[in-house]
Amino acid sequence: MASKTNCTINGTDYYKIKRKVGKKLNKAGHWVDDYKYFYGKNKSEAEAKYKRYKGNQIKGVTNKTFYFGEMADTFIKNVFLNDSRFSEATKERYVNAYNNNLQQSPIAKLPLEEVKSIDLQTVYNNLSCGASTVRSINNLLHHFFKYLEKEHICKDITENIVLPKITNRKGNVVSDGDIEVWTSTELKKIIEGSNKHRLRLLLILAINTGGRIGELLALRYDDIENNLIKINKQVAIHPVFKDGKKSGQKLEITQTKTKTSVRSIPLPNNVLKEIEEHKKWHTEEMMKNGYRTEYMFTTQSGKFYDKHSLRTACNRLYKRIGVTSRSFHVYRHTFGTNLAKAGVPIQTVSNLMGHSDINVTAKYYINVDNSDKQDAIDKITAIVF
């Protein structure tokens, strides 16, 4: 008995099946389901060919017309920038890191089927950016390749990647777990050198609270009550993207990063005095320049600071007083590290810093040496005896 068929091609009978094999870009630049026909002498043979095709996809074989850079740009534009799981700040950081370091690199011009883990590893090893930037690139590409794997386009090659050690400006090798902090001498210079600077209180609060920059910029004067500073909101800087590239930004007050970020932090008397002096100066500036705001930190026209203008102002101050420029987030790392060195329990540090996971807090205890541990024990002993 002849095998059952359902089509004839060039006089030969075949059994034809239509199966979804992944995704493809249509002419409008949108992802749509991609289907392919498989033929055999009978249904079983056609199904076997389909299974072999899927097996090759899982092993990494894909369409050579899909290039790494083309697919990455499309993923960023149509998928990643629309993913609600990521904050706008995270999206901006990841996309900028990729665009500035990989978008125009030779690997972007390779077909996806030719890009292997070792190729990506080599690219990472030769990047001249910092460890955090490499991590941002890898995080983005991890989501990219996971997406491609789920769509049966290619396998995830980021699983075998080892983030390289990076040499900092001082020639020291730093890894992903290393934490950059201000020294006590540098902090003293910053406090003394920022006298009468409009950002003085912002820096003092960063040193004494470990607040994130967005949290500090969102502070109102009524957030200071009973010698406590209440952190319950943040200034969010949302990048505006066009065709996968940043074209501008918008600022707005939003909820804190996580629910655990809502917290109250005690303030020492000297910091409370700084707040009073800042408010007096700020009120005089408002009357002089003709604006009104309840927010503690604004430009001379009463607007929120954006990242660029704040970074520029801080770097000018650092240059004038002779300290190395660092990211504003280093104040937060310094606060957490100093609490750990003082013997403060990890759960308390986690609460003060608003961490959602105590494992994030644990990194600050890496920098605690034996002398710090001894000082902490001595303090406890002094209380008991």
C-alpha cells in the first residue's frame, strides 16, 4: 500500500507539514512567527525532518542573514526597552554600555551562528571600560541570548562567560565584588572644601545616610522630622529613546527603587545644623531668583539636577580641593563599609541602606579586617563590663 501523501512537486508525491520554527522580522521591523514547510515520503519522515531542524537550532545553527549587531539592535528597540521588569535607569545604563563598546565592534558584523562564547569572552577581555560597564553589557547580552534561545534562533552563549578582572586607575586589579570607597582623609577634604558650595548639604547627607542620588534629590524639607530623615521617593531620570538610541531625558518623582528602600535614618546634631543653614540660604536664593520649591536640592532656577550637571559640579569641586573624581554612588558604598567596620549588625546595615536582599549588604563586610573586628568586639565588651 502506497504511503499517504498530500502534495505533488515536479511529479513526485510528498507529505507536507507546516511548523513554527521561531521568529522573523517583517518589512515593518516587527517580530512575527516564522513558519517553514517540511516534506517527506510520508508524515513520519516529514516530522523527522522537522525534529532534525529543531535540533540544529538548539545546537546553535541559525539563519546566516541574522547578524549579531542587527539582532541586538532590534532586541533592544522592540523588546528590552519595553520590558517593565527593568527600571528606566537600568535600561539606560545597559544600552549606553552596549552602544558605546559593542555596537560598532567587529563582532556586531558577524552572523549569529558564527558568534561563540570564546568570541564574546575575547571581546570582554579587551574592553577598556570599567568592571561595572562590562557587567552591564553582559547583563544585557544575557537577556538577549536568552530571548533568542526561547525563540529557537540560537543558544545562549553567555552561560560560559567569565567576567574579566579590570585594572583600575591606580594599577590595582579589581573584580566584580570589589567596592570602591572614599578614604577618611578624602571625606574630610570634601567636607572642609565644600564650605559655601551649593551641593555641600547633598554631599554631607550622602556621607551620613548612604542615600542613593535619586533619593537625596527627592528630599523635601518636611522629610526631616524628629531628628530623622524619611526616604520614601526618588527623582527618576527616564531616558527617551528613538530607534534604540537615547535622544533625551525626562525627570519625575516616583516611588523608591523597592519597598524596602522606604526607611528612616537618624541624623546627628551637626548634620541637623547643616540642614538649618542650608534651608536659610536656600530660602534667600528663592526670594532673589523668583522661584518656590519644597525640595531641598535644586538648580539656581528651582529645577531638579540631572545626572550630567550634578556630575560636572561635583567633579569641579573634587578638582579644586585635590581629590580623585568618583561616582556619586561611592558615598553609598563608603557609608555601608564604615558601618560594617564599626561592627554594626548586618541586618541593621541592610535596613539603613534599604536593601531588599541581605546578601547585597554582605559585600560591605568583605572589607572588614581583623583590626576592625577587634574594635567591634572591644565596643561590645565595654558595654557588658
